[in-house]
Amino acid sequence: MHLTCSKIVVEDIWKQATLLQLLHLIHLPILDSILQPPVKVERRGAVHINRHSDLVISNTFLDREVSKSLNLPYTDEWLLAAMDCLDICPDQLVVHASELLSQTTKDVDAAETYKRILFETMAKHYSQYREPLLCSRYHDIHAGIIKLMESGETGQALEAAQLCIRLLEPTWREELHRLLPFMAVAGSPGAYKLQKQNTNRTVVKRTFAKAIVQNKSLSKVQTEGLAMFLMDNHTEVFKIPTSLLQMVRKKLLSLQEGRNPNAIAGFTFCKRVTQKEFEEQKLQTTFEQLQQLMQDVSQDRNMCGKERNRLLQDFRKHHPSVFSHCFPNCWLEAEHQ
């Protein structure tokens, strides 16, 4: 007996399987914000609402080709990637770019002028405040990916990024799918020079990183690093991991045969613990991480002595028990010198 699965059920299975895979790669302390759908999801900047009526106009319903709207005499990889991005942007953005391009003299320097106009148009669009493409409610996943990157586990970081992108709403994923290749082309060293004083990669990073990821728990260097990691791997990050495909197939087959798809976990990595055991593990883990951090600071030879002492003083002030365990004698000796 085979049952038919509804679209909602299939989507839930995909999401559950994706989260199981993520839990195998990174630690996610809270799942509530990930499991619950966002209250309201709109296509970023591509949907326009007439406040005086119920009419909604979206680019997806407009019969247009950006390449024809811009009326460029020729194209290359750079221009094609830019037009691919503009294709899902608001119509007024395309109209504005088209007007500027139409005023350009078609001489030997026309190509560079086209690219300057298009890049400035995209930069202005993505500089507007909006929800980043890597949804902010997945901030714990972002932190986990960055931890894998910093640990040198690039393969696992890439797989976690693939899974994170699978959790995105389709319109956001599509926009990211278009933006990252454009960033890669525009950011390459041999491409049109965006700024005289900076490399193309630096300009692209500063221009688009915030549109991709914003996370208050991470440093600017980390968030920009994640954005550039996605850009550098844009040909891979939208692929679905084979292990995820296999898990989803098994779960769907199980459901169609009338069995419980949740019985197929794919991994065994959880153990039920009491509240007391959880609190003890939490304290122990925090203690060990702080201890490791103090040791890293004390052994960092690239850090000046003054800065190292300042950080150690802060540790001593805010975590005295951990500090005394790490440096039972060193600090007192240093004070008496």
C-alpha cells in the first residue's frame, strides 16, 4: 500500500532531514527559532504593494527580459551575471539602470562605463537595510559554519552551508543563487577595476557582505568571512548533499508505505540526560572553553605583552575561579615583580 504525500508533508520531511544533518555537523543550542516558520516572509525588494489597493505587483509576473530592457550592444560574463541579478530586482531599479546606460556614449570605453553603472546600481540596492539573505534566525547555524571554517574543516563547513541554504525560503535562495556568481565575477582580480585604491575582492566584500549575513554574536571579520566563503564556493553551495538526498528518499518511502518516517534518524548522537546532568555538563563545558581561551591568549606570540596582560586581567576579574585554575602562581609572581 502506497500513500500520496502532500507538498506540506514533503517540505516538513526535507526540513527535518536537513536539521538532522546539521545537528550531526554543528551544535545548535536552540531549535525553536529554526523549526518554526517565520511570521511573514516576503521576497526581498522584489514585491511592491500599492497601499491604496490590494494589488501586488511582482517581477515574477512581468513579461520582460532585463537584457532587452538594458539594450546593451554586447555582453560578457560580467555583464551577464549583473543582468541575472537585476532580473529579480524591483522594476524601478532596472528602469533607472536602463536610463543611465542609454545616455552612455558607445565608444571603446563603453564596456567599463556599463559595468560601473551596473555595479553602482546593485551597490545602492543592496545597501538598503533589509533582512539578510541568510536569514537572521539561523544565527546559530552561521556561527557553527564559521567555527568549522576556523578549525580548518572546510569540507564540513561547505556541507553545513549547503544545508543552511536548503532551509532558506525559495525566493531568498534564488536571489542568493544569482548574487554570489556576480560577486565572484566582479571580485576577480582580472575583472573591471571597481576602485583604484582597493582590490575588487575587497570592494565586493564591503559592498555585499551585509546583504548576505548579519549576526550580532559574530565579529565583522567572521560575517564577512562567511559571505566570502559562500562566494568562493558558489558553484558548490547550492548542491544538495548526497547523504541528505538518501535520508529524504528513505523517509518518503517509509511514509508512503504507512510507516513512521521519524523512525529513520540517519544518525545516533543524542542521549537523554537529567536536568542536573545537563547543568553539570553546561558548567563543565563552559569552564573548559574559558580555560582553553585563556591558554590561547597567554600563548599567543603575535599579541603584544600589554594587550595580553590587559586581557588576562579581564579574565581574572570576570572569571576568577577559571583564572586561578589556569594560572595558580604565574599571576601572583607577575604582580610582585
